[in-house]
Amino acid sequence: MHLTRPAVSLAAATAAAALLLAGCGGGDDGDSKSDKIEGADSSKDKTPSSKKNEGAQQKEPDFRTSDIELPDDVKLVFDWEQPSDPDKAAALDGAADYMRAMDHGTVKQDPKDPVLAQHVVPLQTAEEAASKKIKADVKHGYTVTGTERFSHEQIGDVVDGRLVEVSFCLNQKDSFSKEIKTGKVLRTEESEESYLRLSLVMQKPDKTGQVWKARSFRFVGEGKKKCTG
């Protein structure tokens, strides 16, 4: 037996966020451009991240480490390779922290969690999707426990010097929903929905030393075949 997926799946949260933003314009920079990155759907523009550049290892952000604190029973495992390109490395690091921040908001039961706010572009789908999911968990009285595993990352080229698309697989078969009041863990069998393919558009910060933030969040589809090969 395996534990349930979160109260509202990332797929459902993304769809809800898209509806919420259908009539809204722009983000924090007032840019009216679409989050669609030109050529993002072309496989030739997406390549798996290259192996770590040993000479730049100490200077590049590393998705394996984070300042975001989660309970000991919440683990996010990133089976990713560190890119040698500094912008791609920073974008991948930001994507990892966005996923951590989403769980942090559920643990804190706060859709407006300050930690989450540090890792999203305001008024864009990445923020709305995370907030929707956290609100649903709060409504049901659920927190999260267990292990989420991330793999099969692909990183696009840097567009306009500030946007990078990061797509990846999320394996939730060992991710648990737990009732806060009773501590009961809700269990179900592993299914196709345990494996998701997700895509984030990460935005470069304006100032050096700040983190890349998640701008858009798109559910690509159930990904067992793509995520277990």
C-alpha cells in the first residue's frame, strides 16, 4: 500500500491557476508578454543538463542544498545533474527551491507563506498554482510527509537573457497526505497519477545574488513511461 497524493494534485492546481489568471495581466514587471518561451516545445531546444563543471563547482548554485527548512519526515530527492552553465545551474536551483517552498507552505498551513513568496514571481501561474494547492490542503486539514523524487530534468536555452524553461518528472508514489489533527496517514495504491511531468519557467533576478524565481507552472501530463525509463 502507498500513501495518497496531496489533497489537490499539482495538475488540478495548475488548471485552476490558469483559469484564475485568464483575465489578469502581467506580473511584477508589468510585462504583457506571454510566459510561452519561443521554441520551448521543440526538443532541439531542450537538452538534459550537462555534468557538473568541477572548476565552477563552488561558485554555482546547487539544487542539492537549500535554506528552506522542512520537517525530518518530508524529503525531496533531486536525481538531477548540475549544469556547467551558471544561469542554467541557478535556474535549476530555483526550480528545486520552488518545489520545496510549496511543501513548506503546506507544512505551515499558510497559502501566503513568506518562504513561498521569496521563490515566485507575483501574480503569475507558479504562485497561483502553489497557493491553490496549499489552500486545499489547509481546507482538508492535511500536511505532507514522505518522499518526493525528481528526475529526468531538461533545461532550455536562456531566452531574452532572463527566462529559462525547466521540465522534470515528479515521482509521488512515496509522498503522503497526513491528517494534522489525528496524525493518520491516508493510504492508496500506486497509480499512473503517482508520476507527473511538470514544466516551470524560471525568471532571472534583477540583482546579483538574488534567487531565480518560478514564473509559470505547467502540468505536462502523467509521466510514468517517461519518468521510469
